[in-house]
Amino acid sequence: MKNILVIGSTGQIGSELTRELRKRYGNDHVVAGYIKGAEPTGELLEAGPAEEADVTKAEMIATVVKKYHIDAIYNLAALLSVVAENKPNLAWKIGIDGLWNILEVAREHHCQVFTPSSIGSFGESTPHWMTPQDTIQRPKTIYGVSKVTTELLSDWFNQKYGTDTRSVRFPGLISYVALPGGGTTDYAVDIFYSAVRGEKFVCPIPEGTLMDMMYMPDALHAAISLMEADPARLVHHNGFNVTAMSFAPETIYAEIKKHKPNFEMVYEVDPLKKAIAESWPDKLDDSCARQEWDWKPQYDLSSMTVDMLDKLSKKLNG
Ligand code: AKB
């Protein structure tokens, strides 16, 4: 059985990915890595091992990898796009210096590594409609610059040392479990909280702005199935385009309104989020992921909306 370390296990993706991996590989085989101030609690802490695993401390990562004979690392340590733009030094320190530490440890201990990239790795000059797998990547945000670097550095370790690095470009991720915190696509999560609480939603993204999105169960499936994919079939290794749906604020609002007829939305556009959102693709072409490792999402906008409203109502209203 594989031994896995999840770095950032208490974050938006990490908290659900750790649970999913424990279901598949067994509780004792999946270590919940965390940083001081974001310690795991409850089931995440009690069900399996947990260790401090700060990407900025290479020795600490190496110690955990040796102690648990780790075969695969899911490196989810990163700041999201809006926060990164306001804390560029920290974004680089965690996203790139941290990645270097992980890749060095992985090279020495022969671990597989998954480090997500994002639709943020694209920029204004990228073709926005059916954005190809291999295309122009000239983002103007520090988040985007760090995501392009993540892809390139991961590919470089793969070519130079044979380190088995793999990654997808995640779109906006929607979940009822943990809040994202600091991204451009967060509105697509926040809108559900307003709808379930019966509050008016104030949308920071302009009408007509399309972005790719995905429900969290599909995101977990993407990460795990790429890590389990047959290496002989992989032409690409890092930065696979993956998407499940593409919508603008008025479209998700209309979808929620089918179930909550009194729900209201107004626009109060945030200039930074607007600039970032408009520089990102409208819709990705994810055919390489479909061909190379059989990627296929389960949820579209309508099935996700039904599930989100149901699960979030139970969570918030008991
Ligand atoms: C963000 O909005 O920053 C992230 C992303 C798409 O990478 N959700």
C-alpha cells in the first residue's frame, strides 16, 4: 500500500483530499501535514497520523517523509490569487521556494509529487475560448507567475532527475466543506452561502465574465486519478487543463434561483478581482487530460447546484 503525505491538509482542497485518500489507501497510510496555526482537528486529526510539514522547512519535510516511508506527496501549500497579489513575497516563498524543497526531498526519496497549477497560469494574451493545453502563458499576477513556474519546475525535475511530478490546472473549486479564502473564483462558493442563508448576494465579478469551475468531488477525482494514471500513456506530466463547467455570475445566479425563487443578487465589482478574472480563460479545452488519463467530470452546473444547496442547507441549518 502507498504511503501518502498531504501538505496543506487543513486547507480548502487538503481537508477533503485527505479524507478521500484515507478512504482509498487506509487511514494509517495518509499523513495529514499542517503548519503551525492551521492544525487539524476532529476527524482529520483522530482518524490518521498528522505531522507538522511546513514547505519552507526542507529538513522538516524530509523527516516526515523518512518517518512514514512516504511514496507520494500532494503539495497543496499555496496562497490563492487575490491574497498572493497582496502578499507577493509570501506567495513566492510558499509556492516556489517551498516547491523546490518538496522536489528536492522527492528526488532524494523517490516520491511522486502532485502540485496543483491553475487557470491563473494563463493571461490576457492566451486564447480565451477553448484554451489549448499547450499555448501562451504570460500571466501578469504573481499567482500566475508562480503557477507557470510550478509547472516548469515540476517538468524540469521530471526531465532532469526522473522525479514523477504530475499536476492539473484547477479551475475555481466549489465545495460546501471548507471555504476557499482569497481567490478570484470564491464568489461561486459565497453565492451558495448567501442563497442558503436567505441573504442578498453582492457579486464582486462583473456580469458576463466567464470562468471555468468544478465541484470538489470532481477535483479530488482529478488529482487522484492523475496520480494513479499509467505513466506510459502520459505525454504531458504537469499542467493538464481540466474543467467541468464554465459560467458567468448571472448564469449561476439563474441556476440557484430555480431552487430559491426569492434569491437576489446585485453587483459591486472589485477592480482587482475583475482584472484577474478577465485575464483568465473563458473555457478550457481539456481533451489532453481526457485522452491521456481518461479524465471525465461527474457534475455539471445543474447537478452541482442541487447537491450544494442540499448539503450546505444541512450544514448551516442542521
Ligand atoms: C483562485 O481564484 O485564486 C483559485 C484559482 C482558480 O486558482 N480558485
